[in-house]
Amino acid sequence: MGAKKFSTELKNLKYEIQEHAREFGLDFFKVIFEVLDFSQLNEIASYGGFPTRYPHWKFGMEYEKLQKGYTYGLQKIYEQVINNDPCYAYLLETNNIVDQKMVMAHVYGHCDFFKNNLWFSKTNRKMMDEMANHGMRIRRFMEKYGEEEVDNFIDTCLSIENLIDPHSQFIVRRNQKPRYNTIPKEIEEETVKRLKSKDYMDSFINPEEFIKAQKMKLEEKSQKRKKFPEDPEKDILLFLIGYSPLATWQKDILSIIREESYYFTPQGQTKIMNEGWATYWHSKILTQKCLKNNEIIDYADHHSGTLGSRPGVINPYKIGLELFRDIEDRWNKGKFGKEYEECDDFVKKKNWNRNLGLGREKIFEIRKLYNDINFIDTFLTKEFCEEQGLFTYEYNDKTKRYEISDRDFKKIKEKFLFALTNFGQPHIYVEDGNYDNRGELYLTHRHEGIDLKIEYAKDTMVNIHKIWKRPVHLQTQIGEKKVLLTYNGKEHTEKNI
């Protein structure tokens, strides 16, 4: 893939915008820009932002989708940036100069967020090299074991790539031993009970053969009652890597899928904040520093397109930008704290201004510490929802269309948090890897308001069975009843428990 020439004009723009970003207090890794045509940029985007990945049909499918979207005027990718040190960013060759300015400023906002946000702190900063390494390893497996077999196994792994624990990287355990390198250790041994006797009679009352037999019984009992993992395990991929009877090459591929899943997780956890932060800074840098008078109309047109909303979809650029602006304004005017919250005079609250000037400091603090869930939970206010015209909606079976269901602030906030928690996906845990002492896998679904799509669940159980090689059980809730779904390798069964 050959990048286009990075013109002198673009180089000068890069240095200018970079300096403006630093003046505003942004702190970022070195940024390398490359200029690509739409076909090359679509290829990069289909690989998740990377120039090379392991070979798989899903990337080709994504490329075709992007190509057709661009060809028919349905979508256009303006920029692509990678969380790496240095950061790599890609510019579309056909962008006009105003778009290139906006994209560059936007990229520096992203790079600052990548470097400084807590939720990105555990990511691999050399992922560009790691992705290439993953591709090389999988190509070698394909040469050795056959493309079809490896491709089919990758399909299986990708179907469960979300079964990880996004917070596990931030948990410091007292016991730092590897979690799943070996079979679990024995449960604390019980002491063999000896019959009471005089010392000189002990060898007759408690013969050695009797003691050995008792020890064997205790060991058998311990094996039967042993349950692993000791506590429910949310990182199902890690559990499967440690315990499933896979070949070494298969465990390596599953480890690759797991590592990449963890790399992309913070981007899902901070989508609203990350895009809002980058949009805030491209707006600030361009309107205050970079735009010429004859470029303002073009900028306003394209910027408004970025912030446009459509029914049924949360625009992270719009929500993130407006919430950062609202927070900055509130902390500049002192619209926070006990006194402000307890004020019940509408006019007084609306005109509240203590001239504290703490807004910029506050948004930098938020950028550093928060993810989307606590960002929305902490800073989404009733006043903000009213100002932005937010509401919840649902499908009306009578009218056969989606309609506004509520404008209540609590309902709106609840809907936001519901969609963001665990990316809106159900919580699944490994409960027992030796269920009923038969080596069967017992999973539990912690029902917290999100129902399982049973057909999807059954398909996922089929793929887990391909890895585990033994029956797979899933405890869930349907309506008010607890149900146990089972797949034994041939058929699905379901029973109430």
C-alpha cells in the first residue's frame, strides 16, 4: 500500500495545528500523517485502522461495505487514527483544505485522549507492530494446518471475542500467581481421623493400611466436590485458554483474539468522551486559530454534518461535545456544589455566575479519569437534557412505528447507562468447569435487565462447545423463570430450574 505524497502545504498545516494544540495544553504522542485515496483508506478502515491484520474473510466483507458506501455516496471516511506510540493518522486525498485542517485538529484531540485517559493506560502502545506479528503467526498456522481449518477456528473465536472482563486489567489481586496456567490446586486437605487407642496399641487399632485407605477416600471426596474456578470468572476467553483441550496453535489464536479484544475495549468504553473531546478541540483550534475568513462557511457546513443526529442513533460527537461544553460552562460559573444544587429559585439558578473560571481545568480532569458510564452518570443533568431536547422512545405495536415514550430526566439517564453498561451486552460468567464432576462447562447469565436473545445464545453455546469439547450449560432467566440451556454437541435442551 503506497501512501500519497505529503505536500508542503499539509506539512505546514500539521506544524501549525500541532503548536496550537500544545498552546491549549494538549499532550500527545508523536503523530505521523499519511495521505491515502478512498480505496486505501477503506482498506485501512476495514482492518480496524491498521495497515495489516491476519487474513480473514470478515475484513474483505467490511471493505466491500465501505467501498459501496463511498461509491453510492452513503458515507465517507474523513480520518482514521490509531492508538499507538507514535500515533498513525490517515488523511483522505480528496479532502479539501478545510477538511484537512479539521481532521488534523481532530486527530490531535484523539491522540491527547489516548495518551492521558486512564482507561487507555493498559493498552499496548506498540500495537501496530503487534498486529503485524499476529498476522504473521496466523499465516504460518495456515501454511501448516490449512487455510480452511484455521479460518473456521478463527470464526469460532470471533463469535465469542466479547466474552472478556473489561475491568480485569485494573484489578490488583493479592495473589499475583498466574490465574490459569495449571489445573487448580487441591482444596485444603482434611485430616484423617484416627481411632482412639493407647500408644502401644496404636499400630493394631490404626494399621497403616487403614490410614492409607482413609486418605484415598478423602482425596476422592475432595476431587468430587472440587469446583473451579473458585469464584465466577467473567473472562471466559482466559478460562478457555487455560483449561480447554485445544492444540497449542489453537490456544495461540484464541490468545490473539483475546489480546486484540482487550486493545479495542477502551475505545468502546470511551466512545462518547473520546469523540466529544476531539470534536471540542477541532472546533476550538479552527475557530480561534486556523480558519481564514473565506473558509468559515465550508467549515460550518462540514462541522454541522459531524454533529447531525438521526432517529434511533446516539451521535457520540454531538453528545460528547455538548456535554464537555456544558461542564466547562458550569465550572466557569460555579454551577455545582451543595449551594447550587439546593437552590430552588429557577431564575436565580439560570443566572448563577460565581466567575470561578475552573471550566478548562475541570474538563482536563474528566478527560483523564472518566469513561462514558461515569461521565454520563456524573455530569448528565436535567437542565442539559431539556436544553438538548433529549427523550426516550419505543416501538408502538398499534401504529407500527417508533414514538417518543418519555422526556423524564431519570428515564433518559437510565436508558443511557443501560446502553453503555457492558456495551449493552449480557453479563456471562463461568460458574463451574467441572459441572456434576463430568468436566462439563456451566455458565451463568446474571440477569440485570438485559434478556438473552435465545437463538444467539444457542449459536454461541455451539461455538463454545467446539472449544470445550464437552457439554455446555447456560443458566439464564426467561420471564420470571430460571432456565438451564444445554448443548451436548448434538442437540439443544431446555429445562426449568
